[in-house]
Amino acid sequence: MERLLVDEPRKRIRKCGASDCDVYYLDTSKGRRRQWCSMKGCGNREKQRRWRCATQ
């Protein structure tokens, strides 16, 4: 973790956007628009939550 804070630009260190996740990750996406630490876990759950709210 310390190496991440020292070696990488701070703008690329982001907090996961999922409401139930406190993970920080390095955003290496081209447009720097990554929202979740993992699409398989947090991203999938958040998209399901948003879809359920929109359809009700």
C-alpha cells in the first residue's frame, strides 16, 4: 500500500463506488472512468441494484 501511495499519481487512486465496499484501487483505464474495484463483484452488484430500483 505504501508503495502505491508513493509511486503512483494520486489522481489514479480511487475508492470503489459500491455502497458496501471500502476498497481503494489504482484506476489504469484509458479514460480514468473506472467506478468499481472489480466488475465481477462490486460492479455487478451495483448494476443489479440500480436496475432493480429503476424497474420498480
